[in-house]
Amino acid sequence: MQDSLYTAGRRGVGATVLAEKIAGAAAEGGADLAKVTDIVKHVNERSRSFGVALSSCVPPGSGKAIFDLPEGEIELGIGIHGEPGRRRAALGRASEVVDVMVEAVLSDLKAKRGSKVLAFVNGMGGTPLLELYLIYGEVDAKLRKAGLEARPKPHRQLHHLTRDGRRLADRARAER
């Protein structure tokens, strides 16, 4: 995200969960703090995410939406703390929305054909599981078409207050 009042640099919505889960497993396995820190840095360097919203989130303290999103529009490139996205567009078909998401992630990740990636598809707490499976199918097809070996799976890991949307976080798997 560039030129934003909300954040500077890249904005993410899902790689945090992957970093936390991997770090937690390393710590539970006996890794010391320095090793866990190195692992999290490695995961962060190789992770990219892109979220979309069909509504704004409503922080508990204010009880009001952070931004207005008219019916029939989608917010593309949202932030995890409720920030609006990079841009708005007309709500399209699932395949069209996933095209935007996957292109944004892959163009920044720069994974080589044949690379293994983990695709984390999440619904931010307000998306029915059936819709997540639809998104999962589209993500899987697009990653395979890009020549990537993918393991996407729909999740309900990270809730985003009352926001409805989808997120895609890709992580190129470490070759160590």
C-alpha cells in the first residue's frame, strides 16, 4: 500500500497467522528465542498476502464501520486492522476477484515455476465455508496454471471483527 493515511509499505492480512503457527511449533519443539526469531523473519520475508472485503469492519469500541462500502462494490487490498484497501471495484465473479488476488501475491512473491507454496484461504470471520471452498478451487487452479505446486485449504483461523471478506496468503516454502 502506497500513499496511505493508514499504513506505510506493504499491507498484509494472513501471513501473520502462518508466522505465529510456525513460530509456536518451533518454540514448543524446544527452539530458543533466537531460533524462533530467525524462523519468523524467514517466514515473513517469504510471505505475501492479499485481502478483499465486502464490508468494513466494526471495532468494538466505536460500534461504527471504519469506512462505507456501497452495495455491489468490493474493497481490494485491505489491511488486517480494518484499513481500507488499495482500490475499490465492482463486485465481480469469484474467478475475477481471485485473479486480482493471485496476481497481486504472485507478482510480489516472484515464485519460480515448480516452487511449492502454501496458500492460506481465510474468510475473516464472516464468510460462509461454502464460499471459502469456491475461492479455494479458484486459487488452486490459478496457482497450478502459474506452474506452482500448491496446498491451498480454506480456513477460519483469523477473525476480523465483523468484516466479511476473503484473504489469500501465499508462502513460498523454505528449501532448508
